[in-house]
Amino acid sequence: MTALLQWMTASSSRAILAGGATALVASILGIAWLPAGFIVLASLAGGPWLAAAAGAGAALMLLWWGTLAFGIALAAGVIVAVLLPSYLAATALASTRSLNYVFQALTLCTGLLVFAIHALFGSPEGVLMPFFARLEPYFQQVAQWLTQMGIQASPQEIGAETARVGWRVFGWLLLLNALLAQFVGLWAFGRLREPGLFGREFRRLKLGRFIAWCLVAIFTASLISNLVLGHGWGAADDVVFVLAGAFLIQALAVAHGLRELQVIGPLPLILAYVAAALVPMALVGIGFADTWFRFRERFAPRQGV
């Protein structure tokens, strides 16, 4: 693995080829963070020019594949959404060498982006429903699957509900893809230069009190909207969803930190990931509480003791 990573980052020409190869694998398997993660590795290992070469190779492959599948306009949009945030975050990671700083910056920028999308386009239903009309065969399959489970829902209802949460899901997937790219790129760079680098940086992740208070303020605004107007504030609800997802990641970092300190065993760590899938709000609460209770610092051994 290390030899392959060294070969991929040895020159710009190899970075272009490797970027295209990772994008091809990502297109087949549906893992968009893979080429974005290689861009992060290239940025850390060789600087912005090597990262640009990796991005160019990935973009060309995604453009070719996406044009065949969706058309050139949608393919270009996918390239921007998948690669650009990761490239910008990789530049920040290379200059600051702080995964935590990038985590906070990506979370804030994604929240602001969701607000901006609402300001520009308004309700997602009107914008996304024409696009989702093309996906009606897929929604019919989902409706049949739900019917087998005893849940009655028409394809139109599924499409409308999907469109209603469209901006929040888009924002969360954008944030998650960029974060996974940073994780993969930093892990690969650690394999090359500093084993254990990613694990150490991941266990330190925290969003900080400013973002926590932003979540409180936006959630309060949504509650007031429900009380006064009788319905939620769509932009606030969507941003709360994105910020809550970021605090879930912080909770997983807390779990790994406590495991490293031998406060918990492997089973609670596994259960944390199960809870992230089944009862995510429990993990969100832990991540949010860590802002003030600082679980990892409380159990860390004191210097000189």
C-alpha cells in the first residue's frame, strides 16, 4: 500500500492517472470520497500543483462518465460538488495541519451554503420536483418495498417528501463527502510519512462553543417559527440537520478518544456506530454535551501524575 501511494504522488503525470483511476472506481462503486481523498493526499504530499493534477485527472474521468450517464450539465455539477469542497479543505489542511480546524470550517461553510441556497432558490419542492419526476420508476420500486413492509405511500408522496428534505440532505452529503475525503487523505498521508497521524487528529475533533451556540440559536428560531406561524422555518430546520450531523461525528471522535484512554472497551465503541445508524440523536446529544463537559479531557491522565 505504501509503495503504491508513493508511486501515485511521485509526479504530476502519475497524479493525473491516479486521479482518473480513483474517479473510475468511485463511479463504479458509488464512493465519491475516493477521488476527493486522493486530492487531499496529493495536497499534503506534494502541494497545490500536485493536488490540481490529481483533481484534473479525477474531473476528466467524472466528466466522461457523468456525461454518458446524466448529461454534461449534471456531470459538471457533480464534479463541482464532489471535488471542489474537498480541494479547498485540503488546501486549508495542508497549510494548518489541523483536521479539527478543517472540520469546523467545513461545518460552518456548509451551514452558510444551505442558508444561501434557501435564499436563492426558496423551497426545495418547487426546484427539485421537476428533477424527481424523472425518478418516478425508482420511487415506484421504493413504494412497493414499503408496501411489503406494511407502509402505504404512493410514488408521488415519496417524491414530494424527498424533495422537501432535499436541501438538508444535499448539505449533509456535501459535508460528509468532504470530511470523508479529509479522513482518507490524512490516513493515506500518515501511511506515507507519519503512522498514527489520522487517528490522533480524529480523536481531537470538536466543533467548539461558537458552532454549538449557533445550533442553539437556529433551533430556537425554528421553535419560535412553529409557535408563531404554525410551521417550521425551512432554512433553519435544514441547517439544524446539518449541524446535528456534524455533532454526531464529534460524538464518534469522543468514543474513539475514550477508547484510546481505555475508559471504554471495544464493545461500547461498536455500539456507538450502531447507535449512529439506529438512534443518531443520542450520538448528537453526546457530541453537543462534549462541548461543555469535555469528556476526553476529563479522563486524560494529568501531567506529572
